[in-house]
Amino acid sequence: MATTRDWKEGWEHVKKRKLDVAIFIYCTIGVILAPKGIPCGNYIMAATSVIFVIFSCTQSRRLAEYYKFFIKENNETTLSKSAGWLVLTSCFLFLVLLFSVNILLNIVTYWIAFLFALSVLISSVLTIFDLEKEKNSKAIGIRVIVFSVIPLIYMLTSSYSASLFLQISNLNITLSPWLEYCWKSAAFLMLFLMLSQPFCYILFLAFSDKAKGYRIFTLFGALITSIFLAVLIPSLLGGVAYYVINSATNSEWHNKAKCGQLTISNPWERYFGFNTEKYTVFYSFRNGMWGFEEFTCKKRPNGDDYYVIESLPTNNVPKWLR
């Protein structure tokens, strides 16, 4: 009889939280389909998503409970409410990410993943500040360590990324201010996110015993996201480098070069230099490759203008950025 009663109580509990079960099923299907390449997997995910959205719209009471849990419950300060909103946003972005990664893996998917990671990261920082306001000694110690390490990480990535850019382009990146800012910022962000895994692990160990409300999801979300980033980022470095250089040169570099009376222009190329004998050229797509070249302007004995191309190392354009 006790077993029957327990089953009935468990069933009643599930009935009150049907949306939780639906989210679990949706996430399970999304995770299973994502890496497998199952035939018609995108159609299965699309159908699952449509059913899930329709069912969620009928669970207004449970949605209101989510709002209360993340935004209202134990959140008495602006910091805690802001962190709660960000955690709730990250949960929503995770659901969207599962849909996107199964339906069409492209740059939109990576932007969603980036926004998901960023929202978790910011919510973690706000949670640390909120705990610090409560005079939590652990939070104060972690904040001091993080803000002490950030300048060191930037110095390291700034020097290394400038050296790396010199190797692939034979150009001093300081000559191109906007490209320098984008390139070094991306390098700093990549290394910072990779190093966030041990930080999030320490955060989880330090506060897991006292977490309540939205902070529970902040801790688990930060830990899971840091593991996800540590695995994903190394495979994205080439794509990030391509995207940053392509975007920055499109904004700052010229779309044509001149060698005397000869004009050089290609829609896939950007040129650094103006009325000079030597140009640095970035080509964004050539037979599936990207890279840099140097154009040196010369004159033939009869006075005709021409140029000599010096090629530099090439790289593959990631399929999701083509």
C-alpha cells in the first residue's frame, strides 16, 4: 500500500510540473540528435520543437512559477534581480541553441552559443557581487583574484596575438587600429573563456552548499558552460580569427589598390596601403581558403605598370562561415 501511495504522490507531483517533464524530454532529444547525424534528425527536432512550443503556451501557471523562482524569490536587490533575469535568459537561449544546432548549424548557432555563454558569465559575476554585498568572505576573495588576473591575461594575449598576426600577414597590427582592437579583444575573450572552467569549478565548490533560488542554476549553468567552452573553443579559433579579420578589414581597409595607372580590385580582397609601392592584401575566399599576400608595384622598361605577388600561409574557411 505504501508503494502505491508513493507512486500516486509521485504522479501528482509530475502532473503539477508537466512543463518540467516536457523541457527534460525536449533537451534529451536535442542532445541525442545533435552529434549523431541521424537521418531526418532535423525533421524530428523541428516537430519536437513545434509540439514543445504549443504545449508550453498552455502552461501559463508553471511559466509564472518560473518567473517567480528566478526573479522574485529571495531577490531583494537590483543585482540579484538582474542576475535572475540573465539566468532565465540563458535557460531560454539554451533551448533555442538545441533547436538551432540540430536544424541548421551556421553562424547564427554560434552567435546563440556565444550569447548563452555570455549571459551565464555575466550572471555569475553579478552573483559574486551580490554575495559580496552580504559580506561573504569567499565572494570577496574570488573577486579580488579575478580582477587581479584579468590584466595579466590581457597582457599575455595582447603580445601573443600581435606576434601571431605578424606571422600570418607580415604586417604590424598597430598600423591598423580597428583591426588591432578587434583582434586583441577576441584573443583576450577566447583565453578568458577557456580559463573560466577552473574558476567556475572553484565557484561551484565554494557556494554549492549555500545556493538558493536562481543561484542554484547560476552555479550549475556556469560549471556546465565552462566545460562546454573548454571543449568547443579550441575548434573555433580558426573560425573566430577569420571572422574578426574579415569584419575588421571590411570596415577599415580599402577595396582597391593602385600601382601607377593600374587599379587592382577584387570583391573578395581588402588592401592595406594607399598610393604606395607595397600593399598588404587580405583575401577572404579563394578556393575555400583565406589568407594574406603582399603586392609590390613595379615598372617595366617600357614604362608599363605591373605588380609582383608574394604569398603568405593560407587557412581553410570554416564551412559554417562560407
